[in-house]
Amino acid sequence: MNGKSGTGPRATSESIADDLRERIRTGVLEAGARLPTQAALAQEFGVERGTVRQALHRLQADGLLTNVSRGSPPQVAPGAEPAVPGTRSARSILVPRLQSAFADERVEVDVACLTAETLMLALGEAQRTVYEGTCRPQSIRVRLLLPSLEQDLDYPSPADGWGADAKLDEAVRARSRGQHIAQTTVLKSSMASLRRHGVDAHIDIRYTVGTPSRKAYLLNRREALIGHYAPALMEREVDEYEGGRPVLLCDVEGFDTPMFVFDRARSTSEADFVAAEQRMFDGLWEHVPKRPA
């Protein structure tokens, strides 16, 4: 087993997660069973506790463990089976993956999406691990690609299309602008708070033309989380239109977008996919976006 004897290669968070995953699959660790403490696992695998925490967060993201962030040892989830990619929502899968990414000394988070809402909430959870002292990255760099609001997006948009009701058009635009300002303000405030806690944390936001058809999170150039937006007609409250009553809009459910997870440590094909996604993001970041006027 990696890292146990001191003669083989040092264990990594990926290899520890794979070892524990196999113990769960084979019944060595049964549903409801508590794992050893982080200190005991760190000693067993010959690594620092941060490496163990990163492995545990990976297994939590796969639906195999519960209570990873609490004081007591985590438990094997009831009926635990490795999650099938795309069956878990963005809100449930991003938080533990981002917490795992925060276990690295230098954190890189690249995001391309429709709004910053899911990232904003997930980042808040990961931030708490820094305040609690369970993770202590030296630096955090977030690059965020969002669609420019100087254009009319395909979604959210009035159900009858842009131009059918000028008052509704402006109310929907104002709604999007308000959400954007609120979300990016929180993200910038989070980075400032982390800097006050001694972490070199920064976020850079750039804007593209067009409406994104998917959301992508790239974590430490190691993982790619991909989800595809599914537009539909939905009732939304629009504050500046007829007293804020619900209005039918063409929109998407960002929180509940099913996510596909690709990990470069799992296989050569997934490593190639993550590398290709990272190259695409880097190219978009450098050559396509425009900063707002």
C-alpha cells in the first residue's frame, strides 16, 4: 500500500482515496461504519493530515462518506456506491470538491458559467475550512468567466422573447444586473477576508459575448467539473415588473445542473480530458474575453 512501508512512493490524496474506496466496495468498511481518525490515517499512509483531508473530501464528493467536516471521524454513507458521473447536482458536488482543492498549498480555481451563484456559495463553505484551521493554503487564485450583461442573454429572457414587452425586458435586465453585482461583490469580499487571514487570495473576472451552454469548474488543474444547462420555461420573481409577481421566463436551474466529474488521476482518458479543458479555458481567458467598458 502506498506510503505504508516507507520504501515505496509517497501516498497521495488520490491513492489514499482509491484505497479507502476499495475498502468500502469490498465491505471492509461497511455502511454506517466510522473511519479511523485523520491522525490515524495520516500515520497509516505516512502523510500529513491535509493529504488525508483531501482524500476524505474526494470520497464525500463521490457520495461515499458523510460528516467529513465535523469533529468526529467521518462515516461510510448508507448504501454507499461510487457516484455515477452526472447524477449529482452542482450544489452538492462542488462544495466537497472545492474543500478538497483548498487542502493544496496553492489553489487554482478556473470557472466559466452563466452566473457566479453556485461558486459564491461553495466558496463560502471552503472558506470556512481556512477559518477553522483545517486547511491552510498559501495562495488562492480564482479566474471567473461570465457572459457580458451588455447583451441580451438567451436565458434568463422573457418567455415571449426580447422585444415583446419593453417594460419586462428592462426588468429582466435589471434583475440580472442586480444578481451579478451581489454575487461578484460577495466573491471579492471573500477574497479580501481570506487575505486578512494571511492567505494570498485574489479573484479576476472577465466577460465574454454569448450565452454559456454549460458550466465548467477546473480545480488545481487536476479536476474538471462539467455541467450542461437545460433551458426551460420557469416562473421567476422579477422585482421591477408588476409588483414583483412571478413571470414566465426562459431560464436554467444552475444549482441543480447535473455535473460530470473528471479526475486526471483516475485514468489516462480523464487526464487527457482535464488537460484539454484547461487548455481551452486558458485560451479563452487570454484571447477572447473583454473587460466591461
